[in-house]
Amino acid sequence: AQSVAQPEDQVNVAEGNPLTVKCTYSVSGNPYLFWYVQYPNRGLQFLLKYITGDNLVKGSYGFEAEFNKSQTSFHLKKPSALVSDSALYFCAVSATDKLIFGTGTRLQVFP
Amino acid sequence: NAGVTQTPKFQVLKTGQSMTLQCAQDMNHEYMSWYRQDPGMGLRLIHYSVGAGITDQGEVPNGYNVSRSTTEDFPLRLLSAAPSQTSVYFCASSYNPDRPLYEQYFGPGTRLTVT
């Protein structure tokens, strides 16, 4: 079975500081990994994905994520946080014909 | 392209009533799915379809039916609404029905309250 864990319900960071939102996964086989963002009262927006190749993946709005196979992790990062990055972030994994989501991490960026 | 559209945006039902949540996409995607989002539980897959005429159950299918008569539409039916079905429902589509699945594109959601 495939599963995703986001160990932090909320991450707080000051504007201008780097941010990390953590994600670990468990699958059989080679996974596809994704990050989505959800702003209030909106649907999910795709941020970035890892399928194969370079372990550092760059995505929308200056976000990037690092795939680490040995630690089965796919942490989301951004060098300098903006207040407008405040939102709910979901990690997801696919190894079959389903996409399995984590429970989400609320990112709060303070001015 | 309109992308993935959902109607209605909001709905209030009484226990025992039935209704259909509509979902349509204009991207010619083979794969479509329905999720429900509840606080602290992330998104859970209700039903999905890998193409017209083919549907399958997800993680939480009980109380819901789906059909896929065309590539564009994937309606979700609540047969007899219960308060436990109060949630936000998202429809999503993807251009490949293969394994593993590529990224999905989401609709804006339907907020359903069952009293």
C-alpha cells in the first residue's frame, strides 16, 4: 500500500526566511511525487512533481523540492518566504492508478 | 479552456435527500476522480474513472455512485445524504490513466452540508 505522511500540522516562518515543509512516503516501486497548494476556499493547484532524474525539482512560485530515496522524503523548500505563500500544502504520491494525499501542512508566513 | 468545472458551489441537503454533484472537463483527459476533503484528514478518494464507461472505487466509496458516459463528464451521486457526508468535494482530472498517475487538475470544489 502507498501512504504519505506530513508530520507537521503547521509551519510558521518569518517573511524573508527560508521555509521547509516536510513529507515522507511509503510505496512499492518507483513513485511519482507531487506538491499541491490550496488557498482559502479554492481548489488544489499543482506546484511541482518528481518523476525521475535530478533529485532537486523546481516548481511554481519559486518553490523547489528535494527527493531523497534513502530517506523516502520529498520536502518542499523555498529560499525566501513571502506572506502570500501562506496556504495549505499537500504532498501526494502515485505508484498505481491512484494519487494518495497527505493530511496537509498549514504554512503561515508572518510579516 | 475552462479546465475542470464543478456545480453547484454550495449545497445544503436534509438527511435522506439525494443529489448529483456535476463535474466536467474540457481538456480531453482520460482520468477523472472525486475526492472529499475533511479537516485533518487531507483528501480521500471516493471514486475514479480511467476512461468513458469505466469506474472504480476509491478509499471511501460508500454512499456514493458514479458513472462515466462521456470523456468530459463525471457526476457524483449521493443516494441518501447523511450528516457524515458533510464535506468539501473536489473533482479532478489527469491526462494519463496509466500507472503511476501523473498530476491531476482540480475543480474549485462543492461545499456540501447535510442537516
